[in-house]
Amino acid sequence: MDMTKKKITFGVIVSNRGFFNAKLALDSGRELTNVLDKLGYSYILPKPEGKFKGIVSTLDDAKVVADIFKSHQDEIDGIIVILPNFGDEQSVVESINRSGLKVPVLVQASNDEIDKVDIDSRRDAFCGKISVCNNLYQYGIPFTDTTSHTSDISGEEFKNDLARFAAICRVVTGIKHARVGLIGARPTAFQTVRFSEKLLQKSGITVVPVDLTDIHGIDDKLTDNDPAVIEKISKMKAYGTIEPCIKDEKILKHAKFSVAIDKWCEENDIDFSAIQCWNSLEDHYGCAACVTMSMLSEQKKPCACEADVAGAVSMYALTLASDSPAALLDWNNNYAYEKNVCVNTHCSNFPKSFMGTNVNIGNLDLLGKTFGPENCFGAVKGHVQSGPMSYFRISTDDVNGKIKAYVGDGEFIDKPFPMDGGIAVCQVPQMRKLLKVICSNGFEHHVAMVRGSVAGIVYEAVTKYLGWSTYYHSAPEDAIDVIL
């Protein structure tokens, strides 16, 4: 399932408490669908039929809604509960519980207007929301809150809440149904990228391994004039400025490798991947894998280097949350004596739009000295432009039998750093605290990053709905649920 292209679909529950004015609920349901239509979301809103009036007030109503949701279980990514008035908490929770859907839930309650609190106009949703949330808690159904306790359905704040909720749904649905390609073995020197397939599978992530010889078996069958190869060469030349020293034969070789990766990923329904990248490719094939990985990530099909599957999962979560390409970087260098600034790098495989600028494509610099520059074509080079960013890293903690993670927001800043490859100068508040968390909890040196500020979205998705133990660095006060 390609969640980067899928249109988000919500199941909608409009709740009404019997002795309140049902017209408020019906009008609010129509108001919500108008908003969802304008925002481009799909929805399943049970229509009035027989005794069911289109609003949920009784157990019989709940049964109707649950059955309809069940019949659309492969479509629904999340459930929106709106409370135009106090609502009926039992029928709301029964609708969700009986549906069997394990998807994110958003609870909205409408504002009262102080001049409309007569018998026919009052809402009391301020109170009703507390009762609905109480019942969801009792049933063990996790849910997402709106920014304010009550809000207007057509207001900008609620529209922003819907966008945030859609991103949470993308992350949760995408992760729960993900297929990640492990292309090649882990480099011997990188014990840091060990991971547990079984712990990932518990969260719905299937690892699909393939040996590099199988990939070479595909590209060996490709001719120089194969249309897919010719098209790939054209795309590579348009993707960045290829350094003048690069020979055409190296571009052709890399193009065939890239086409082989594309074919294998398509045949195996791969959502994202991790490639061995060195040094087998350089020693035995004569090229690097970076530009292939960069172009895949640019297509929102993240690809991590050094067979870092957990890093690839981290990239995918950020891509789904932000709807933009993510990259995998090393926490690599201090920046003079600035405590909250560091340099994150790779050789690199950074996506072009992640860089935010035009890129050069050439040989690996540092590794080229060891393997020979003639065997290292494919590096995507440049300095990442300034702007807000989010970072995220998961780790499969086999010893403790869980997936753990950290997440936070920072920014890319414009500061010079005269090193080759992909360079990102990063500023993170209280960086020393973050680095202590990384080191003391055995996290890897790799981290996924994306342009934008989506740490809160990722945090809610992976903690509340996936159950991953996650540290939110410098979290806003209202970002973390208080657990008593």
C-alpha cells in the first residue's frame, strides 16, 4: 500500500444525545462533509436508512455504524467523532469497539455560543467530550484530541487539526502495512545497524531481503539500449550536475543498477528500502549506490544506506508525516564550540528536495581514496539549505523486547563547513541533553531528518497508536499526555 499516494479516508461518527436538538447534529454532519470535501479527504458517513437517522444516539445506531465501518475496513485510515451537542458516549464507544477497527480516533466537540443556550440551541459538548473520552479510556481505545477542547467545525483551527490527524493516520496506516526491502547484507563494520525483524513484524513491518547477486542478475540482463536504462540515464542527468570527470560507462553502469533496484522493488511491492552500499558494490560492481537511493527517497520511497533497516523505517515515518522526502544522516561533527550546533553528513544519498538546492553527482570522496574513485560514482553532493527540520530514530531493543525511539524539532542553519559530500549544519535546543539520551540508551549514530516541523505528529502516531517507547526532545508543554 503506497501511503504517500493514498487519499486519506475517515470514518465519521456524528453523535447526538436524545433530548438535545437533533437538527444541530444533522447540520453539523453536513458542515463536516463540506469541510472534508474542500480539503480533499474521503469519508465514510453512514447514511440515514430505516430507523437509523444518520446520527448515533443508541446501541442500535452503534450497530449500524459498526457494520458499515467493518465493510469499509480496508479503506478507513482513521475515525472522526464529532459532538455537535453533549453526544451519547456509550453509542460512540460501541460504534468504534464493535467495528473492530484499530485506527486513530479524533474527538471534536462544538462550541456553545453564549446567546444560544436555550433548550433548542444549547450544545453542552464541552461536558459531553469529557464523557466520551472517559469511555474511550475505559475501553482501551486511544484517541487524538483537538487543539482546543471545543472548536468550530468550519474554523481554521479545526481544519489544521484535521490536517494533523490525517498525517498521524498516514504514519500509523503506512507503518502497520509496510514492506521494507533489505538489499544486501549488513556491512561487517556496522554492528550499529543490527535490528530485529520480529519486533518490526509485531508492528506490521515486513522485511523482504534480497542478495546483491540477485540484483546483479537483473541488471546483467539489461542491454545498453533498454528503454528503461535510457530513461534512467536521462533522469540522472536531469537530477543534478554530473561532474565532468565522470565517464559515460559509469553512468550507464549505475543506471542499470538503479533500474534493477526499481524492478525488484516493484515486483515485491516494496514501500521503502535499505541498501548495503559499501563495500561490495564498489569492489565487485564498480559503482556506489547513492544516487539510486537519493532518487528513490525523492519519490517518497525512502532508501537508507549501510543496510540500516531501522533507519529506513525512521525515514518512512518522517516522509509520511511531512509528505516530503526524508534523508538518513550521521550525527557527525561538532561545530567549533557552539553547544547547540553540530554537523550531520553522509557521502551522500540525500534527496534533492531535502537539500533544497541543486546538487552535484560525482564520486565518493573519502571512500574513493580506499576503493578508487573510478569505482565510486554516484555520490549526491551539496550543502543543505536553511529551514526548520524534524529528526527521528527508532531502534529495535532486542534485549528488552521493544521498539524505542527519539524525536524532536530543530533547524538547518547557514554556516560554512568545508567538507565533501552531503552537509547539514544543524541547530538543536539542549543538544547535550539529546546526545546523552542517544548515548545512554544505545541508539545508533544514524538519524532520519526531514524538512518541516512534524515531531509532534510522529510522536503521537508512534507512541499512542503503535506503542513505541519514545523520547520527545524539547517537547512543547501541551504535546505530551499526562499519565497519572
